[in-house]
Amino acid sequence: QRLDKACDQLDALIDDILALSRLDTLDQPAEPFDLDSLVSNCVEQAYLLAEERHIRFDLQGSSGIQIQGWPDQLASAIDNLLRNAVRFSPDNGCITLRLTHDADLLSLQIEDQGPGVPDEWLGRLGEPFLRLPEQAANSGHGLGLTIARRAISRHGGTLGFSRATAGGLRA
């Protein structure tokens, strides 16, 4: 059983490293896609994980636009951020997604009601293999936010973190 678990962890690490390396290749041309549909699909997938804990998703706003890019990569980034929000949210919590668009800026914010991250670590989130001191040993390899940051950057965006109004984390 321990060997199976170790193999599963190694498989997950290899998958993360491969996903990270794929982001650096430009072999696929960008394609147009509807951001609202992509975000809605990501929320539907995350809801399946959160259902047992009665976590509610509050999707506010819409972009109403199509963007040019790599929908699978952006979906992976949003999925990772939502999974983290679900993982750290309390039972019966709420995860808020805000999608806004004006002439020059498209913004997607994901906010949870979890314990948050100490201020001194906020600027380091997304560094490869970063693990917070109090982070559980079985909570990943420290590549998920790195992958999300690169995918968002590839679309001309930035991924930043701050304290959420409810005390959790805002991405």
C-alpha cells in the first residue's frame, strides 16, 4: 500500500512537471474561445469536489467576450485555483468568483473563506516547489500555482494574491 501511494505521488509529480514544460512550448496556435463558458465549466467541475462539504459558489459578472489563447491551459489554471479554494474553505463556506471587463482590463478574482496565507508568503505564492510551513505533507508538490501563473502569463495576464475580504485568500 505504501509503495502504491508513493508511485501515485510520483506519477502526480511527473504529470505536474510535464504540464509545466508544455506551457513553455509554443507548438499550438492560439484559438478564440468564450471566457464565460470556460469559467462556468470550471465552476461546474469544482462544484463536484465541493458538494460533500456544502461549499457554495457565487459567480458574479461576465466578460461577454471571446479571447484568443489556449483554453485547456487557462482552464487548468482556473481549475487549480478553484481546487485550492475548495481545499482550504471551511465546510458550508462560500467561494466567490468575480469576472469583470472594461476597455483595457479583464479580471477574474477567486476568493475563499479559508485561513488565508501570512502576508510574508503572499508574494512568493507560485514559486516552483514552494510549500508553506504549516502546509500538509499530502497537499501537492508545490507546482500547481506555478503552472497556473505560467498559463495566465502566456495569455498576457498576471496572477497575484492578497487577503480576501472574508479573511481567506484572493487570487
